[in-house]
Amino acid sequence: MAPPVKILAQDMKATEAPESWYLALLGFAEHFRTSSPPKIRLCVHCLKAVFQFKPTQRIEARTHLQLGSVLYQHTKNIELARTHLEKAWFISQQIPQFEDVQFEAASLLSELYCQQNLVDSAKPLLRKAIQISQQTPYWHCRLLFQLAQLHTLEKDLVSACDLLGVGAEYARVVGSEYTRALFLLSKGMLLLMERKLSEVHPLLTLCSTIVENWHGNPIQKESLRVFFLVLQVTHYLDAGQIKSVKPCLKQLQQCIQTISTLHDDEILPSNSADLFHWLPKEHMCVLVYLVTVMHSMQAGYLEKAQKYTDKALMQLEKLKMLDSSPILPTFQVILLEHIIMCRLVTGHKATALQEISQVCQLFHQSSRLFTNHAAQLHTLLGLYCISVNCMDNAEAQFTAALQMTTHQELWTFIVTNLASVYIREGNRQQEVLSLLRLSTNVCLLCSSHCLRAAAFYIRGLFSFFEGRYNEAKRFLRETLKMSNAEDLNRLTACSLVLLGHIFFVLGNHRESSNMVVPAMQLASKIPDMSVQLWSSALLKDLNKSCGNTIDAHEAAQMHQTFSQQLLQDHMAACSLPEHNLIGWTEGLPPVQLQPQNGPTTGLTSLL
């Protein structure tokens, strides 16, 4: 929100003209701080020397703040940084009209407390600072945002929403419609996380009106639009409404293009409460790539998803060299999660494993990332295990993931895939029925159109394996109806090929062909290697049964090509050291992995 404290004699009143010794020491300290590389030890020595001159309370408080800031941002001496910040906070409260030092100290100190897991110290500090900052709009808003963020990290979204609502009303009173919109959009984001959709819709409608009626800095206005559109797009994606989201996604992509052409306006807003920004332009660009990848993945446009992922990851690597913002590794993990799913579908399991290893490395760099994304990583490993026919390991991975998440959509996705594991094993009918009952009950509450359609597919698959073909057809036709309504291409392809298989078993070759041919075309477009393999096998048998020798031979050659590609990828993946991750179910993922002697699983069931 605001730049770090620089070592300068800021905001000194005319009545306390700083002594020459003070200015000289500050000048030296700033020189050492900005040297390349920074000479932090010498910078700290210069600042400490200020205390030898028995400075005034104002200079003493400011120097403690500067020392605390430098030590916190540039060294590992957190305890000493904390001591200086606590002194700055204590002394500054005794000095009238010394808001900047007072509230900067409170903000930094609460951040440091959080880093030391002293949340119970950070919260009362922020509450007190908020209480006494009401006459200072910038700091009052900034501290409200900070406390709301702290409650969000603690998963106390109700308290965070309350604070953001307070902030929105305060911003309205002080005449800052821009910051009011920021508070409301932030609240909307949390309400979406809580699935309180009845509250989200009127709030977003209000935000849209505020954003369109606000006439200020063009970049700030466009950034509000991006924030608003990102919430709309993610709301549609969470609901699995892939077709419905397209107009919003197009607006979002146009909006980020507009922002990239605008130059930052150096003129400061006249209202100090407007001195905020949501995200830097570069971060917004990566975020738009990310939601585009999410859309492409769900829609089954996997080559497009891979293209945008490559662009986003390239930009992220550049940003991370200059920017230590914690949001960048989060973007990176989410992008990797989506591209890993793409690799598994397109028959690039070895590459997927290497990207899973990258996620593991990121987890070791950030406990927060591990806490927030461990369930997703176990889910991805479960999907990988299915792809290499390690069903026991898949079950273990999905079970571990279920224990780690309370997120309704992720939980439903995991249960759906676990049911598919039990179905393939063939002797787990009771477990399948239990999971199907669970998923059916959850799907009634689930807002995701995509997951509800997938639940019908799994029920159809189970009925097929049980030999109840008419029941299977009913479920699969419902899946097709839902997937066609929202352009869920991969689910459509899977449903078509399974229906084709059912009609083939029933001896209805014409109807089987009517299903398998479009399934193959759609699978080739995605491209989905497993569905292509399945479709080509069916086409071979269909044409052979109908006496179409040439077409049967052509389908057999296609099947052989897909089989060889999958077999080679299977062998490569199972030979990688990362394949050992399939046995990890507790704690942090291992980073040092022993190489494999060779594939441990067969591909028979896939062929």
C-alpha cells in the first residue's frame, strides 16, 4: 500500500529544524542502505549513533522506526527489529500529531508479530491503532485492510467481512468512492469464498455502479474494473458455467490490454484515502492469464491452456527476480496445478511429474503455500496414480486429500475421482455406492454445474460396469445435456465414447458409431489421449464387426500409435525419481528422491 520507510528526515515541523548532525547521519545511513550491494551493518551503525546525541522524542521515535524497518526488511535479526518497533510505537503515542510514525510503527510491528506467529499480539495492536486513527483517513483504511487480511489468513472470514464493511462505510463518509469500491470488492471476494451468493450479487451490482460512476486516475479506474471482472469470472468458473463466462472473460482480457497501454500518473490524489492500489499492473496481467488458463482447462481447450500457462510462468519468473510479494508464488502454484492436469490428459505424465516436483519445492519455501495447497497436490498425485494404473496409491492420495480440505467443490471433485478408482477395481461396490450417495447429497448443495454433470457421468460409469445399460444411458444422456449446455468438451467426449461402448455391447453398431466418431473428433481437438485410445479401439472393433476392413485397419493403426505414445510416456514417468511421490501421504513432500530402477506398473488396463 505504501513504500517502505526511507531513511530521511520526513515531515519534520518547522519548529524543530533538525540538527546538522542528524541530517548527516541520516544521509550516511541512506547512502549505505541504497548501495549496491546494500551495506546494512553500516546503515544500522549510523542510525544507532543518533541516540548518542540525546535526540528529541520525535527524532528518537522516528529513528527507532527506521532501525526496526531496516532490520526487519534486510536482516534476520527479528527480535532486535521488534524491540525498536515496539519503542517507536510506545514513544510515538506520547507525541501529538505524529501519525505517520505512530501508525507505520503499528503496521510494521503487527506484521512482524504475525511472522513470529504472535497473532494474539498483532490483533489488539491493530485494533488500538484503528481506534485512534479515525482522523487520519489513509492510515485508518490501511489498518482496516491489514486487520481484515489477518482475519482472512486465520480463516475467520466473518470478522474480515465485517471489517471490510466498516471500511467501505468509512470511505464513503470521507468521500473516497475509489477506496469504498476496494473495500466492497474485497468483501465480495470473501463472500464468494464463503459461498454466500445471495449476498454477493447485490454487492457486485453496487460495485459495478460505483466503478462506472467514479472518474479519477485511469489506471485506478481500470484496476477496479479488473478486480470486479475477476470476481465475476471466478464466480462463473466456480459454478462450472464455462459457456456463460465467455463475455465477462473477454471484457477482462480487453481491460488488461487497456491498462497495459496506460502510463502511471505521478499526480497524487487530493484525497489521502485514495492512496491505495489493488495490484500492480504486472500482477494483474498474470492474474488474467491465470483465470484464462482456468477457463481453458475446464472447457477442454488444453493447448490454449498450455500456451497461456507458459506465458504466465515466464512473466512470473521475471517478476520474482524483482518482487518478493507472496502472491506471486501462489499464482505460480495455481498455474502449475492446472498445467499438471493438462499434461495428464494430453499424455505427458513425465512432464506432469516434474511440475509436481516444482510444487513440492515451492512448499518447502513457504509453509503457507503448503497449508493452502497440500490437498490439491495429493489430488493431482491421485490423478497421476490413476493414469499409471497404481490404484492403491490413488486411493491413498485421494484419502489424504479428503482429510485436508473443507472446500466443498474440491471435496466433491476428490470423491468423484475416488469413486472412479473403486469402480475400476471392480470389487468395491459398497464403497462406490457409499461415495455416490455422499456425492449426490453434496451435489444438491454444490454450486458447480460442471461437478454435477461429472457426478452423473460417474453414476453412468458405475451402472455400465454393473451391466445395467439402460440405467447407464439415462445418466450419460443427462451428463451430455449438462455438458453441452456449458461447452464442457472433455466431459462430452467421455460421455459419448462410453455411450458408444454401451451401444456396441448391445449390438447397436449404427448408434455406437454415431457416438464414437464425434467422441474421437472432440478428443482429438482437446487433445485427450485416453479418450482417443478408447475411441480408436471401439472404432476398430466396430468396423471389424461391420466388415469395413480398410476402416478397421486404419483404426487399428491409430490405436497402435496412441498405445505406443502412452506406453513410452508411461515408461518414462515411472522411471523418474519423482514417481516415488505416489507413496507420500503425510507431512511435507520429500524433495530428495531415489531414482527408479524401472516402471513398477503395467499399462495393460489402459490398452
